[in-house]
Amino acid sequence: MDVFLNGKFLPPDQARLPVDDAGFQHAVGLFETMAVYHGNVFRLDSHLARLADSAKQLGLTPKLNTDPLAEAVRNTIKHNKIDRARLRLTLTAGSLSLLKPTDQAPTPTLLIVPSEPTVYAPEYFDKGVMALVAPPAANPFDQLAGHKTLSYWARLRTLRQAASAGAGEAIWLSVSNHLASGAVSNIFLVKNDALLTPFARGEEAKGALPAPVLPGITRAAVLELAEEMNIPAHKQMLSVNDLLEADEVFLTNSSWHVLPVTQVEKKTVSDGKVGPVTQKLREALLAKIEEETID
């Protein structure tokens, strides 16, 4: 499939970036990973709104017009005749000299890369996965925390460490030892038939420390479904003990949607089976994706 790079469609091996691109040189950039079904991105507007919010908060650009980005995404899907795919949109500050700042706004780099959707073994969802707990790392004082920036090395490192131990994800703690998220996902616990999830960026109580947690698009969809299904849901500070004592645990992102966790390191979650709340929410989310993306 061809990629979209700054207004042009190119084969992947012909796409070129300048060596001084700030995304390559300094990880100055943002990205969104999206799921395409029936030729449509699930909640494209939400993905681009989050991108624009991060671009403003982090100083990439004071106002990001998302209409051309949405058009570029749709054109990429149309150009490649895509029905089902994984789509990554990357926006960098372009050729930006950090040592010689000027009054001229940088020309950003926009790259959209479609790829085959990740296929997970059925047992991931039928039996659940094991997760490892990474050392405390999510820092509320880090201005990049809670944003989907190109600075992803630490997260990918813990994810690879988890994979090498046979785990499906690494669970991140904040520097205060509270639950934050997965390395590449949001986390939910189920206790007494109620959903519990850590605060995400923008959800903090007034005067509280910033939440170093990405406000996930799939997370938001799950919370909407919980409300529709009359499942109580609470955003709150959660501890490792809350995780180990949960009745159910699951992770959300745009790739696996809802992924059950049935083991946290050596501790089995409840009876070691995928719980009923997780099952219901996964089925409801897949139905919602179908409903919103089919023409």
C-alpha cells in the first residue's frame, strides 16, 4: 500500500524525510494509530481532536486545522482501496532548527502509513493474557505524559520486556506507585460489577497533579458503552492492590479493542477466566465499531 507524505502518495520505499526533520532528530511530533473497518476509521474525529489538543498544549502549533488531515486520511483509504487496515498518522514539526529559532512557523511533516491490521490469536480474547508490572515511570511532572508523542522508547522497551517473558502487555505505574496504564493501552479493573479506571489527562480534580495517562479513544468508547449498559464506572486513583484484588482486568486500545488480562505476573486474576463484564463490553464495542463504520 502507498503512504501519504506531505500531499503525495508514494510507495513506502520511496518515501523520504529530510535529515533535519524534528521528528527524526528530536522526537518532536505526535501520532495517532487508527483502525479502519469497511473503509472508514472508527472515530476519526476523536483521534484528530486529541491530536489537535496535544499539538496546542505542547506548542507544536497554536491551532491545528483537522479538516485537511481528515481529508488526507480518507484519500489514503480511497487511494489504496482499503476495507480493513491499521492506519498510523504522524505529524512532526518538520525541518525545525531548535538552536536557531526564527519567527517563521515551521512547515510540518504529515505522514500517513496504512498497513495490514494486526491479527491476534483467538485465545488472547478467549483465555486472556498475562501482564507484567513495570517499575514506576509515569510522571505527572513530565509535560509529555498523557500525550501520544514520538518519544515512545521507554514504553516500547517495557512492552518488549513483557513479550520476552510471555506477557501480552506491561502495566505502567506512576511515580507515586498508582496504576497509570498499559505500555500501549489504557487499563480497566472490574470490582463488584463496577468499572474502575485511572484518571486520564484532563480528568483530574481541580488542583490535583496532572494525570500522566493518555485519554484513549477506545477507553472513551468503553465508558460510553458502560453508561448505556448501566454498568457503574468510576475514574479514580488505583493501587497495585486494587489490581491484584480485582474481579476482572482488561486493556483497551485501537488495535485489540478490549483485551482481557487473566494473570498479573504470578497472580491469577479471580478464577483465571475472562469475566462476564469484560466479555459483554468487548462484544458491545465490536458491535459499536461495526455500526459506526459500515456505510
